[in-house]
Amino acid sequence: MKLNQIIKSLLEQDMYKFSMGQAIYHQFSDYKTTWTFHCRNTDVWFTPEMVEEIRNQIQAYCSLRFTEDELAYLNHITWIKGSYVDFLRLWQPRFEDFEISDTSDCGLAVETKGTWLNTSMYEIPVLAIINEVYFRMAYDYSKLFESFRKRLDTKVHTLQQELQLGAFSEFGMRRRLSAEAQSLAVQTLSEHADSYINSRFVGTSNVYLAKKFSLTPVGTMAHEWIMCVGQGCHKHNPAYSNWYALNAWIREYGILNGTALTDTITTDCFLKDFQLTFATLFSGVRHDSGDPFAWGDRMIAHYRELGIDPSAKTLLFSDSLDFKRANDLYSYFKDRAKVAFGIGTYIANDTDAPALNIVMKTTACNGMDVAKISDISGKGMCKNADYTEYLLRCIDWRMKH
């Protein structure tokens, strides 16, 4: 490797990967998935040197194991069970699950295939590696880091003097400038927390940094959960993906760790299944695409229609947020519901250079295509247009009948 090792601990992972991982281990350990990397930027090119460094960094990541200290930390999280911690004691990433090449429009192709237990855990560290390699090798990193530091100081100042966000967390590992930058951001936001006007920095999705800085690790479920649980069993009608996924979550966690993601196969379809039982048991819902103001109004109205007081429920916003946007959303919703924010790239990779818009998505489960149908175009991903059309027809039939 030309760079220092980027991922140095298996705890460097978003919390929702452990939340989902435990439920996968207990209920879907035989599921197999394919994950595919995609760069949405049209003007980004990964050089052969970058591809080789990414390959070497991923291989180094695959040599890691959990330490007993890290396992003890996970074991003390309320909803993490000892059986899953014992599994993690034995678990190790497999480099054999990866296919890495320079055969793509952006110069980098990454695909992982294997058990869902394994491949789910690769997404976040791999994206963090790709980001850091790119920014260290394509730019003068020291200048980028200095611009990052200055912008971070400005962010702290706005929280102290102007903006009010209520509760917010840092969600930026997958698209961070570097491990160094994310650590500085989390530490800085935490150290100044007592001086904010009406904002509470409550934690980070990065479990390693949560442990390091004595913060709350934040995260419940991602789109993969609904896609694989709902579409991975080929006996299921995929238009009912949300029901199968939410029901499996309740089996695992009961009333704990419950924030439901609404837009995997459109929020319209989600609300068909998010009826009284689920709406009561889940503590809130997460927004990740579409107009957040219209979405929040709709969720509040839905709770009221069910006879549930929306002020007891949390609206968690996590789609392309900055502090100004969060401030406006908090001001609009604060008197009608609990409001929280997961803010990623704006905290972890705000520099003089444009951030990468990269993803790794589940593209197959148990030998069949899966798809995400977001509330807006451009955030979905599926290799097979015929399957996407089939899923849309299933959703359309259900909505009309």
C-alpha cells in the first residue's frame, strides 16, 4: 500500500450494519447477496494506481478481527444479544468475496458476492476506502484537509450563534474525506456541544468513533433490509416488502431500536403496511428521498389518522442535509413531532473540492434481482430493467386494489 491503512478496526462501521447484522444472523443466515459499486459523478475517474491502492486497502481490511474490548463494547448496547457478539468473535471479512477491476465507466468496478452476513458488512468500509484513496491521490490532501478544518470551525460557530437543529447525529463514514477528518469533526462537534443555542449533538453512526469519544452509536435499518427480506424470498409479492421487513424487525427487537425507513419501494406503498401495530411499535420513521417537508406533513397526518399522537414519534431526516436545511426543517416540525437529523457528507467531507456521490447497493438476493424504487428518480439501482418494471407493476396493482 502507498497510503497508511485506512480501516484499522472492524468497529469502524455504521451502527445500522450491526443492528441489521444481528437480525440477519438470527433470521436470514442462509441468504446470499450481490453488492455492486456505482459512482454517480459523471466527471470522476479512478486511475489504475487508485484501483490498485483500493484493492490493497480492502485486502488489509480483510485481515482484521474484532478485539475483546470491541466485543465488550458491542455487548453493552441494549439491543445487541450475546449470541450475535459470539458470532462476531469468529467473524472475519473474506477477500475472496470481492471482485475489483478497472472495467467501468469511472475506471473502478467493485462487486461482492457471498452470504448476506458477510457482504452487508463490506459496504461502509469499502466506500470509506474508495473515498479516502481518491481524495488523497487525486488532490493535494493537505490543502483539502485545511479547507475542511476551516469549514468545520464555521459550522461550530453557526450552531453557537445562529442555527437551531434540535437533535442531530453525524452519519458521514461512507463518504468521508478521511478517517482523520471524520474523527476531527465528531470530536469537535462533541467538545463544543454545551455551547450550542438549541442543538444537541447526540452521536455518530461510526461505532468506532462513538466508543472513542463516549457518544451514542446511532443507526437502525437501511434499504437493504427491506429489499432482501421483502424480495429475497421468491414466494413473496415484492409489493409487500415493507410488511415482511417490519415484521421481521419486530420479531428481533420488539419495541427497541425502531426507526422505520419509508422509501425503499415508495412511501405510498410503505404507508399501506405502516398501520396501527407497526406505527405504535416503531418509535419513528426516517426520510431519505423526496421533499422532506411534504413527507413530514404526510407522516404526521398518517399518525393522526391512526389515532396516534405524532408528538410522541420521531421524524428522522437524513437526505443530503446541511445545517441550514436542518434548521428550517426543525423550525417547521418541532412543535408537532420529535425531530432528529442524520447529517453525513456536509459534516464529514465539506471541502474546496466536490464530494463523491458513490454507493454500493444490493443488486441480487438468493439468485434473483432486487431493486429500490425511491421517492425520486436517480436514487434507485437495479441491474435488470425487466425486474424493475415487474416490481413497479406489482406496486401499481397493489396501490389500485
